[in-house]
Amino acid sequence: MNTSGNKYAVNPDRRDNAKPMAGESSSTGTLREVFTARPLDYILDSEDCASWSLDLKLGNGQFIKSDKNSKTPEIAILERGIYSDLKVKAIVSNGGQITTTKSVFLSRTAQRYTNFKLDTLEIAGAQMVGVLGPSLDSLGPIEGQVIGLQISSDASYGGPDQVGVATNTVPEPGTMIALGAGLAALARRRRKTA
């Protein structure tokens, strides 16, 4: 990946003062670098007239769990500019078979401003960052575990710039045990200092 131009339908970009991605100069950067950066220094900049699709899979043993309430989102998709549409599908694993759900259209008019702006190398000036929050229930009945999302854009969608994707991922049991032990240690420490 390289931030030096619009070579593909979706290109990496970074905040003006962010340090370069590890693989930026050699064009060997990864989607993982873009979507795991803290703070949100890197984005995927989509071109206005391009169609594309990205499969974003969670780590091994992680999945997104539905709360069975269509009014609450399990997914948050951040988009720079608040002027683009998207489609999203769930990537589902069921008994070793990988499928996708029906796609749901997410309109730019449904985006909400996140109260922060982002200025990257490609643009001259900060732009607002919006959020779309679809519920897994909107993707239809799901048989199996949601192990990722397929996010796509059509040439008429306005070139969405992906800043980040957040979910309510459920970690594997070993992670929950470690988290529980850490919380117990924190509680003991608070009791000692109180």
C-alpha cells in the first residue's frame, strides 16, 4: 500500500502528521495496518467513480454477536466526508462453510457526525467523520457465527472513505478468562488502595 496516489479503486491514506505505515514506501502495507491503527491515523480512500468490495474478517475465534434487537447496532462504520453510501453483508461461518448474508444499503443520509474531523494527505483541509450503525438483524436470519463483514461500494455511491469499523466482537473463551483475571486483579488493587 502506498499513499502516493489513486492507483486503485480504494487507496490508503493517512492523517497529515501520522507516521508512515510500515509498508508504505514499498507498497506492501496491509488492511490490518489501516484498520488497527490507534489513533485513527490511516484510512482507505475510495475513488468517486469506482466500484469495489472488501472482506474484513475478524481474528481467529472472534465473531460478532447479535443482541436480537433491530434498534441497536452491533456494527459502527466510520466514513470521512459524510457524503457516501455503502453496502454491507455479514460473512458467516456455519459448520466450516463460509457464506454471506443479503446486502443492506446504508445511505449517506443515515450517517451521524461523530464530532471529530480528519485531515489526510490527499485532501486540503479537515473533513467531518460520520458513522453508520447497522444492526445484524437488518441482514436477515443468520445461521452460524458472523466472522466478518463485506463492505462494498458502487460507482454511484460517492467514493466512501473508510476510517474504521467497530463491532461488538465476542472473543474466544481463553481471552475471556484472561480478561476476567485482569478485572479481578484490578478490583483487588482498588480495594487495597481504598
